[in-house]
Amino acid sequence: MMRVTALYRHPIKSHGREALERIRLEAGQAMPNDRRWAVAHDSAKADGTKWAPCANFSRGAKAPQLMAINAVLDDATDMVTLTHPDRDPITLHPVRNAGSLISWVMPLVPQDRALPARVVELVARGFTDTPFASVSLNNMASHHAVEALAQSALSPLRWRGNIWFDGAAAWEEFEWIDRDLRLGSAMLRVKERITRCKATTANPETGESDVDTLRALNILGHQDFGIYVEVTQSGDVALGDQLELL
């Protein structure tokens, strides 16, 4: 039997994750407040009026130190508390205090690349890595398989996933494309595999690139880990809930 083992949201895209115990998924939307805000760089075309691809934003693939950020969102006030091993903690509203956010994160990004410039917001839809409002599912057995290939213990946080589950064989999730899933009281449709980038090579505790996860995946002939799903029926999901392939 497959069950949910972890839930995460990322309030500011590429700028920290937050563990949750339960969530409410809404049909046609990303996980609530997941990647609601994003830090656009100085060459970005994104203005917050619509979805834009990740190339417009500061992200771990180009700035690995961002991978060591943790975030806690106060849903009542939309204030986000950010922590990082090399920065003092800060609590701010990502849009109202955009200047403070930019100043806080600036030392964490390479100065010879496009630099953080402004903060954009996309409520409900979120700046997911897909052109559709997606939620990501990751299989713990597949994670352990990557650890074996890399010959190194790895934190699951490297994958920046929304929902983690166990009880399936490694890589079984890749066989679910175009299938339906029941998760808690929600229904999901599996859309595609997730092709990974260099962000996953960075240690989420230190922000240092220390394990070549992409090389490990390429041993299998691909660079994929996890799957993207669409929420087709609204429902509640909590730790320990069953995941059922229909």
C-alpha cells in the first residue's frame, strides 16, 4: 500500500521549503501557496500577470546557495520567514518588502550572472516549472535508488518535491503517465516525468554542490526524477493518507 510520507510547499520559488502536515488541493491549481512568489532577475520578461518559465527567475540551478534556504509562511498575514546558514533570519512580505528580500538574497547569488531585481506574484496558479498548474510527486524508493547510484546519502530536499510517498517500487511512477490517482480525498491525473537540473547537485543544508545527481540519473539513460500531476478533483491530503493508482 502506498502512503504519503511528506508534504512540502515552496512559498517563494527557489527560496526555501516548508514541511506541512496536511493540505487542501484545489482542482486546476498548484499546491496552495506553492511558488506563489518568484524573484525575477534583471533580464527577466516576467511581470506577474501570467505564468512564465523558470529561466526568468533566480533559481538553484544557477545559484546553488539558494538551495539551503528554509521558509515558513504565515497564511493569515502572508509574511514569510527565511533562514539560511550564512544569513540572519528575516521575516517579510515578499511583495511589500521586496527590497528587503532582494538585499537579503543578493549575497547568495553569483555576481557575474543575472541578478535578483524584483518580486512577482501569481496567486493559486503559482510559478511552477510547468506551463500547467502542477503538483510534484516523488517516490522514496526511487530516491534510495539514486543514493545507490551516486554512492552517497542524499537529502530528499534536493528534489524540491511537493508530495512524497512510499510503498511503490523504484521508478514505478514513470509507468503512471496519463493514469489517475486517488490521494486522500483528492483526484490527480499524472501528466509527465520531471527532468532535473543542476539545482539537485547542491546540498540543501550547506548550499554547496557536492554530489553529481545528474550523472547518477544518466546511468539509467535519463535525467528524470518524480512526476508532475494535475489536480482534477479537489480534496484534502494529510501525512499517512493512502495513494491509490486507479
